[in-house]
Amino acid sequence: MAVQNVYGDRIAELFPIMEGPQPAIVKSLDRDSFAAVRMTYSGLSPHRSDPTPPDEAFALILRLTHQRAEIWLDGRVSLKSPVKDETSIFDLRSRIMVHFKDPFDFLCLYLPRQAVLEMADEDGVTGIDLGVASGTSFADPVLSHLGACLLPALECPGQTNDLFVSHVTMALQTHFLANYVAKSKPLRPHRSGLTARQLRIAKQAICENLDGSIPLTTIARECGLSPSHFARAFAISVGLPPHQWLLDQRVDMARQLLSESALPLAEIAIECGFADQSHFTRVFSTRTGLSPGRWQRVHKL
């Protein structure tokens, strides 16, 4: 998905309340192989949603508050558990309609079938399908925590780099694949780390984009790998996932500028790829144990 908010707009169009006097709030984040949408509505919805168009994808709906709802799957109605933090899993090839009985706040995680299939193929399996009934709800703390990791990215997209979002996306897909997808027997063993050439390409791409604006898919493509294989191989070769290694490079560059230049902290933050000075201070302090200003005073003595 090259256009931001496309999937969020598609979800919003299904709800008649979007054009009402008390509209729902929609925040979305789209990537090549993933989308996350948070929809919040404080009123009561008098109507059910329009049916979803068939889509070769899965949806994980994480309830962020207690909310009762009726769900229609291909015409069959069922009542959903209202429990906060439970996740409902859907095969979007089904025709789905929903009627919320309470104000709602939910996070929808959209996983294209092809992206999940590519990840399954990296593990040496062929063919995937849901291993649970579509519409089933689970209390899954892993899905709940990973979904919560994306909420700041929806609220403050400028402070979240694409590599971090890609890493969380991959963790979600991996957990989903391992626990909720029926797979065929593995055909080949796991692969190892990156070659020297691939590692050089990856590190150069990350260092040239310290603001994290380069997607994981782009780096993986330059290395001739799928995103899931690249992320796994990079971590094997370096000992850190790509987004964590990126943060280390930012901090290393910041140390150099703090010790060798007279630039204000706000300018150093931008120069090193941080969203702003507060973001810089938070990350730098976590990794070094000192604030940037304190570190600079100590190392310039």
C-alpha cells in the first residue's frame, strides 16, 4: 500500500456513523504488507456496518475497551464477547458485518494473505489457512502487547521509524502464523545469517537513512531477500534486529557530535535522525545511562 491511510479509509466507509453528528475517530498506519487502524466512537451506533468486500487477507481485531457487538459472518449472526484486550480473528474472504451495542474503541490489524504466505514459505511450509474458526476470540497477551506497541505510532507517527513498525509487524505475523494458521509440513531447514555483501548493503542503507524512513521491505529487496528472511538473518549476523541497530547508530553519531561540535542539542537530534530533542533525550538516556547534556559535560572535562 503506497498511499497512507488507504486501509483506514476503507474501514471507515463501512460505518454509517462516520458521517453523523458525532463521528468516529479513525487513525491508521499503512505499510507494504500490513495496516493498523484504530477506530474510536463514544456514542451508540444505531446501525450495523456495511458488509466488508472480500479480501485476500486476515484481520485481528483487538478490543481496547469492553464493548458488546453482534457479528454476521456470511449471513450467520453471533454475539461477541465484550471483554477488553481480547482479540477476534477473521478471514476477510468472508462477508462480515458488525453492530456495536456499546461505544467502541478497537485496533484492527490487517495482514495480507500473501505476506503471511511468504513468511510461511521462509519456514519451509506451503499453503496456509486459518487454524481456528473465523470470528473466534482469544485472550492472547502477546497480540495485546504487540498491538499496544503500535498505538504510539498511530498517535505520533513522526516519532516512530519505519524499521520499528516493520519489526513489530513481523513479530505479529510470526505469532499469528505460529498459533492461528494451519500449515503444511516443513520442507527445509531455517536459513542462516547474511552474506558479507548483504550485510554491507543493509548497514549502508540504514546508515544513509538514520531517520528510519527506509522501509524494511526496501532493504530486504536490495539484499535479494524477503522481509522476514532478511530481518531474521540480520539479527543472526549482527545480534540485534534492524531497528535496534539503527538506534545504536544514531546514538553513536550523537556521541561524536556531542564531543566534537558546539551544535545545540535540538540540532544534534535532527542531524542524528531523531524526531525532536525529547525523543533524542529519551533514547540516548536509555542507551547510555546519561542525558545528552550530562554526557557532553562529562566527556568534555
